[in-house]
Amino acid sequence: MSSFAKALVFIFGVFFVVDANARLMCSLGVSPGQQYNPNYDQRPGQRASSELDTIYRALCPTGCGRYFLTSNHSTPNAMAQAIAPGESKIAYNPDFMNDIANRYGGGATFGILAHEFGHHIDFHSTPAWMNNSWSRELKADAWAGCALARVGGSTQQIENSLRAIAAYPAPTHPGWQQRHHAVRTGFTNCGGNWSSRFDFTERQPRISQPPPAYACQTGFGVCRLGQVLPAGASCSCPVFDAWGRLVRQDPGLAR
């Protein structure tokens, strides 16, 4: 990672707590009621940091404000927040990202992060090819397509990214047909050669069942679940004393 990009990705052992005025811009594949707790922000993983650094350099060669990246087990999948003028925070659940990589293959997580970063750059740049009548979600899709084109991954990696993006829409996203058009617009206007493999028409249905949860949130904290549960399911977090002995189980809800 370049020293310039390192200055933009503000990382330390325990991440800062975002101001209460932070505004949610996007949360992918999330049902109402899932709660993100900034107190559990952690240093992002190397792969996520590297992918987002690549996205930044591809879309913002001359700079476009600051972004902060964090890993957080309470995050419902992946999300973006506006935290100050020109500053955004992108948080992801590491279990969700690992699941995306295993399910869709190499390059899939890049698409998820590119969409989230698209919300950040949307406040800084409006290229001539961007359709200003699109919603912010469609514009973020278009920016994701642009990033995929400029980075120049393999056809398989790009297809994996697109399938991951299609599988996890935000609650306000329109159908895949409109999203597909936005992604293709960004991709082709940023120098990409569109492949027929990217024209898949199937679109995974919107989540009708509770999405998977990877953490248990109690009134006292959050712990990682030993198994994936539906969001909102009952769970508990063990509490140990100084000698490592189990003291109690705090009840909570899977998030």
C-alpha cells in the first residue's frame, strides 16, 4: 500500500467511535432491526485494505476526500457512512466477506467494497457519463463497474464481483435489470470491454428470510457466534472471570 493511501486509511488497534451524527449511506442485504455498533470496530484485514486501496487509486488518482475502513463483527454485511464533509467510513463483517469469497470466488469481495466506495466518491465527482436521475444506489453500482474496468481483472474475477453485487442489494435498490444497466454504463465508460458472461439475467430474490448473523449482541457487549444463526435469533455470550472460569451467559440477539 502506498504511503499516500496509508494516510487516508486511518488504522490503529482499536478504531475510533463515529460521531452520533454519522449518516448511513448504504447497508447491503440488511433487514430492518440489525444494529451496527461502532464500539466494536477493529483493524481491517490485509485483503480488504489492499482491495480498497486499489479501488481508491483507480477511481481517485488525484484524490477525493478521506475514507476510513474498519472490520466489525456487529456490521450487517457491509455498509458505508458519511461521517463528516468529504469523509466516509466503510465497515464490513469479516465473516460475511469470507463467505462471499468462498461462495463466489476470487474478486467477489472487490465488487462489494467497490459499491460501498462508490457512495463515497459520488459526493466528490460527477463524470459526464453518470446519469444524474439515478438513485445513489444506482450511482454506486455505476462506480463499482468503473472500478472493475479500470483495475482490469480477469473475466472470471469481474463476473464473480458482479454476481456478489447482484446477490446483496440494499433495501432501497431497484431490480437487477436497472442495476445491471448502471454497472455496465460505468464499466464501458471507464474503458472496460463488456463480456456476454456479464449479462446473466438471473437475480437472487430479495431476502425474505432473516439474513445470516455472525455475532451475538448483548446489553454488555458482542461476541462471535460459534455457528451462523438467523438475524434476530436468541443467543448468548459467555462471561469469564480473571482465572478463565465461566461466570454466566449473557442473553442477546444474533446480529
